Amino acid sequence: MKLLEGKVAVITGAARGIGKSVALKLAENGASIAFTDLVYNEAAQQTEKELQALGVKAKAYASNAANYNETMTVVDEIVKNFGQIDILVNNAGITKDGLLMKMTEEQWDMVININLKSAFNFTKAVQPIMLRQRSGSIINMSSVVGVSGNVGQANYAASKAGMIGLAKSVAKEMGKRGIRCNSIAPGFIITEMTGQLSDDVKKAWNEKIPLQRGGTPNDVANAVLFLASDLSSYITGQVIHVCGGMNM
């Protein structure tokens, strides 16, 4: 039997990148997948097809995770279509980098809303479902900069630190009903975005990492699978660093 057989996972921002890798990993292990992205575009359609090709039920939903009302509506639709929600991965996120002295209010608000408020929205929406089931695993996609901070990323670091605090609070509030909540803090992960960096920048990053390489989306997805499954049934309120030792 597969690790997530009979489970339903909801993943935000999963049309591409790390979110897509997470969706595929959970599907490979038997989970049905409901995922959201801002629009139902070609990338979302392709991810939906790849998931369905793995033999699981999968559906993409166009929804702005930062919008509370849209989140409540889409979660209602997911429950109607799938019947339950066992796993929530709060993955939706963006960056709008810049030194604090030059950062605009719009840049601050956009990152906080998409990265942190979206996690509040979806956690709030799935909470009554998981409480009725007396089970569930919620996973917040944080970052090493949410633990250590970073120059030029005050908004991003604040949003990711907030996701850790949110997860710890949810773990304490909901643990007695069998619901776990943890965070994952990826480090330098090789994606389309980081792939555009110069070789010198990549080399500088690798020199900071004890394993001397960037991580892959699959490395992050493996950690999500662990926290989503019963293999981590006695783990809650924790931060799992997937960073090659960069932050220790």
C-alpha cells in the first residue's frame, strides 16, 4: 500500500516549480490532488494532466490564495469534488526583493498577503474539515531566510518567519484533535528562477552550503511527503530544514 493511499491533498501555487514537484510526489504515493494557482492556464492544465496520468484523481482550481472569500469558496468546491481534505500544503509565494529603505508599501503588502495571509486563509478554511475528521497534516512552505533573515528580503523573510510562527501556534491549538502542523525551510533550491542566476552567484551560494550544491524541488517534495504521511505521526510544530546544511 502506498504511503498516502486514500488521502486527499490540497496544494496552493502548484502549477509549476516546487509546488508542482510536491503535487507529483504526493500523487506518486497515492494521494488525490487538488491544487490551486492564480489562473487556470497552460501550466496548470499540463500539471493537471501529469497528475491524472499517475492514476489519481486530480483537479486544478483558479483561485487567489491571498483572497479570503475566494479561498473559502474554492475549499468548499474541493470538498464537494473530493469529499475530504487530509493534507494541506501552503506553498503559494512570491518575492519582491529590495532593500528596506527602498521597499514600497505595495511590495511589502503584496509579499505578506500572498505568502503569509494565504496560509492563514487556507488553514482557516480547512480547519473545521480536519477537526471533524480528527486528523490532518498541514505543511507551511517557509524558507531558511525566515529563520536567519537576508539582506534585501525583509518582506519575504518576515512572511516566511510568520509562517513558522503560524505553524507552531496551529500545532498547539489543534494537536489534541489529531491535527499536525509543521514547516519546511528550503535553502538554495535549483528552479527556473534560480537557474537564471549567473555562474558566479551560484558558485558563491554553493560555497556557503556544506553539501556544496543547491537542492532540487524533489528534495523539498521528499520532505513534504514525510510530513504528510504517517511516518511523521509524532512530529508537529517543527521546522524541517532542506538546505544542505546551509542553516544550522
